[in-house]
Amino acid sequence: MTSHELELEVAALKKRKLELSAELRRKSDAIAKAAQSGQAQQQALASLVLELGVQSFAEPTTDVSIPPQLAAHKMKAKLLALFELSGHSAELVASWLLGHGRGVLGSDHCDPENVKLTVAGVEWLYIQTPDHELATALDSVSAKHLLQLGRYIVEHHLFQWLVKQNCEQGVAPKSYQLLAEAVTSVPFAMHAGAQAKLCDLFQQPRRVTRLWLASLRERWDVKEGMLTPGETLDPKLMEDKVAWLA
């Protein structure tokens, strides 16, 4: 190869590198734009459901109706599908709407009043939705979104389970125990294919599973640790200690 040919080849490689970099930037921008759009829709849906919950407390139940914006919202079917998959848990759907474990909406899920009103809004949305729409809720969601919803249900269950294990039992479950518990919480209402994919994630640990566990701990603010077990004392000694503290 002559020096001129080598220069041409190097120039071609540099050009290809620039083209690939530009393509990567375009794809990254598109992904970021889609994420922002999804977050905006999520925020709008959460606000509309919250407003419905406020309406249910402020007016007679006979006057509660779904606002047109909520009735026509693009993500309403997704919300109803999650409600069905979760076994009609309005609390879980409210958690999803308020961004708990999703890292998208801040800390509204910590406000008890917001949670209460959102739960009420979810329940009334279900009550006021026509039966034929409820019957097709799962079928109207794409396979990708169905898998995401199922995984959220699993994660929500794991978070509640971890709280109980840490705070009530004083133990810190290992990763293999988390995965075993995850399998038990895969929604029965999911299609067989989606169920199999979720179970495979938990039953066949690999790099993607480790990444999911790390993401789970980060998004749900799970800290590894355990409470110190309490001291078991003789009843007489406990009485003496209490009397001394008094």
C-alpha cells in the first residue's frame, strides 16, 4: 500500500467515525426527547387523576365524572392495564403515577394527601370507565409496555417486602433472596410470553439481572443494611430497668 493510499484510507476512516458520532448524537437526542415527552405525559396524567380525586371528595358521588382531558389521555389505557395487572390495587397505581421507584417525578409520592387523593382518583377512573374499555385494557397495551408494567408491579412488591424484612424482621435479604421473591410476585394476569420473560430475568441471573438489581436499589432508594436485633431480657430485669428510667 502506497503512502497516498494509506492517507486515503485514514481519511475514509475519520469520515466514517464522524458520521457514526453524528448518528449517535441524533439517536441520543431522540431518546432524550422521547423520555421528556413521556415524563410530560406522565405528569399530565398524574395531575388529571389527582384532580379527579379532589373532585370525588368535594362533590356528591353522583356528580363525579371523568374530565374530557383524562378520558382522552394517551396513557389512560396504560394506567387501566396496570390496575388490572396489579389485582386492582389503587395504591400501587398511585405509586406509579406519582413516580415512586421510577425516578421521574420527584418526591410527591411522600405526601400523604397527594397519595390519598390520587388513590381516590384511580378508583373513580375505574368506576367511571365503560366496561368494554376495561375488558380490552390489557390488549390495548403493547408487549413492551406490558412488560414494563409487570416489572413495576414486581418492584413495588419487592420494595414493600424489603421494608418489612428490614424494619420488622431486622434482616437484610441477599440478592438471591430478592430474585426468589421477585418470581413469586410476577402478575398472573400477564400474557404467558411476558410472564416467561420476567421470570427468565429473575431465574437466570446474568449481567442484565445484576444491572436491574443495582437500578432497583437506586430508583427505590434501597440501602443495604439491617437493624440491630433487640436484647432479650428477663421480665423482672425489664421491670427494674423501666422503674430506673422512670
